[in-house]
Amino acid sequence: MAQLANTFESLNRWIGTVQKKLQDRPKTQAMFAACIRNTIETTFRQLPDRTTFVITGDIPAMWLRDSAAQARPYILLAAEDPEIERMLQGIVERQLRYVIHDPYANAFNESPNGQGHQNDETAMTPWIWERKYEIDSLCYPLQLAYLLWKNTGSTTHINDAFKEAAAAILDLWVKEQNHEHDSEYRFERGNCPITDTLPRSGKGTLTGKTGMTWSGFRPSDDACEYGYLIPSNMFAVVVLRYLGEIAGTVLNDPGMKLRAEALAEEIDRGIREFGTVEHPVYGTLYAYETDGLGNHRLMDDANVPSLLSIPYLGYARSDDPIYLNTRKFVLSDNNPYYYAGAAASGIGSPHTPSGYVWHIALAMQGLTAETPEEKTRLLDLLERTDGGKGMMHEGFDADDSNRYTREWFSWANMMYCELVLDVCGIRVAR
């Protein structure tokens, strides 16, 4: 893949554009070039069937979420570079095949080699690396397909496989609106932290019907405390509306269009009715999770979708009053996963040690900031906390950025690249 990457003249021109726009930031120039090349050269693999397999970095499996996030910045080049366009279409095609194989799985193998968590108590197959059901794992392929269409005009990837996968996603999300009675999904893992398995014999904690759709796990791959994960349901609303547009404009399928739009409205109504709380300090804000039975989890996690990422996802504007209240909360000590130290302040995750801030969350804070000054401040912070490696990591100690997890984490690298491009005024159209 490295030799192929060197042929991308569009990528070289893009690096040159960043260098010209940010002439006074030599470290940004170097880090952007390193990160944007690293993902193509080390994590994308074009297969003989013309699909593209994408590893996360240091784990040799393809997460539906991570692979879409890793691909997203390259959408900006796909309209002018047929090779990049084909590569991204290959990612979508492989994602669709995986969804058709099992829409409950979150990560897959390149071949049916039986690698990964084969001992989990759930319906595993040799193709599946991990079968933690996460709403966002189904949102991301729909988002990538939609953005690729909108930014290139190409509909090659919106084919029979897309239609089959989209129908499977709709069926699953409707079924999981009533997880207690309609769902057969179960997941248990032995000899593991509590965040890696579901209680009640793998069914998860008790939930009531809300109109939202249930999720077993968060985008961190940690178990949900309560089954209705608000930011992931928000993402589902956004991509269902994308699907409605695709069904009406590209597929000429009025039935799928109506079904997608109706489900989006049901989920959105559930968010508005069950997903907000009145906070004594911040006013009306979004909860991170709820069970539909009166319980809420007030927090935010570094992984996307998150409450911080609401405008980035396209669910609400960055000046929306409830979002602004929520943003103030999640960027404060009231969020149990907001950490402040000598090196940085930002959002972390229960997925990593206490006190560790995530580069993904810092990049998202910059991408959703309303002022250029705040964006630049976050870009500076990302570059000061690279641990001397010239790339991003997963989490790092808020007091010492030389202590970090996952030296090679491509999703974080690409979120950094998105912020650099955003500072340059270059954004993916949606």
C-alpha cells in the first residue's frame, strides 16, 4: 500500500495546501503529513475482490466505526482522485458485506480465520472478531456511503448490497426498540472487567420502551449502564434521514424512504421525551444514557458519537441552547470523565485509566468550537501532548503526556487531521 500512496498526487497537493496555509506552524505541517500518509500506508489494504480492509492500527481487525472515521477525511480528495474514490468505495462495500453477515457485530476479520473473541457467549462466526452490539457500528457505514455520494456524486456503492444492508439495519433498530421482548441478542464474556460483558445473562440492564433503539455497548466498546445511549440514538436519527434521502433519490424506493423517515421521527421523539434532564447548575441538558424507567447517566465519553460531538454528527447546531448547556457540563468537573492536569484538560473514558485525556476528544472539542481562537488552542494542545512521537494516541496522563495508551491509533490520527483541515477552512460537505 505504501507504493500506491506515493502515487496520490492529490494527497501531495493537499499536504502542500496545508503547508501554505499554516506556514507559521512547522510542527502542524509535519504531523499532518505524517498522520494523513500513515493511515493510507499502514491501515488500508485493497483486496483482490476490490474491497478495502481497514485495521485500527495496532489491532488487526476492521471495526465498522473506526474504518469509517479513518476514511472520512479522504472523502475530500475522492472527487478529484479516482484511485482514492475506488478505495473508499471498497471500504463501503466491505462494511456492507459485514453488516449483511451479522448486523450485531462491531469488528470483523479479513477472512473467516476465527481470530478475535471466539470464546464469547454470543452467536460468533469465524468472520467476526467481536460481537458487541453498538448502534454507532451501523450508523457509520450509512454515513460514509452518504458523504461519499454527496462529495463525489458517485452512486456506484449504493447498490443491491447497500439496499440489503440498509434493510437489515432498519429491521434491527425497530426490533431493538423493544429489546426486552423482541430481541434475541445476548452477550457474555468470562474472566473480564465488568465493562466487557452484559448483566442479566447477557441481556443488559432492564429497559422500558421509549421510541429510541437499544444499544448493548458504547462506541468505546464498554457496556452501557442503561440501554438507551443518547448520542448514538442522535447519530441514528441523522443517518436515517440520510437513508431516506438516498432511498428517495438514488434507490427509487419510496417504501424504504418512508420507513427510514418514520423511524427517525420515533427515535427523535424518544430523545426529546426521555433523553433530557433538568440540571440545577446547567439547566436543560442531554443525558448520556437512560433506561426509560426514570434513571439517567450524566457523563460524556471521549469516543464518538458523544454528547460533545452533537454538531459534528449533524443532530443539532453548535449554538443550540440545550447543546450549549450540555457542552458546559461535559467540559466541567461535573462530568466524571473530565480530567484536568499539568499537561492538559479534557474528556477521557472509563475505557482507559482514570486521569487519562483522549486525543479524539480534544480534536472533537476543537471541531465543535465556535471561535477560531478555540480551535487553534486545541490544535496547540494536541501537538504538545504527542509524547514526542509526531502522532496521536488513545489516552494520555493529564499530568504527563509521555504516559499514554496505544501508540498507533489511526482513528485519533485522522481526527487530528480533520481539525487541521478545519482550521484551514476545509471541511467534508454533508
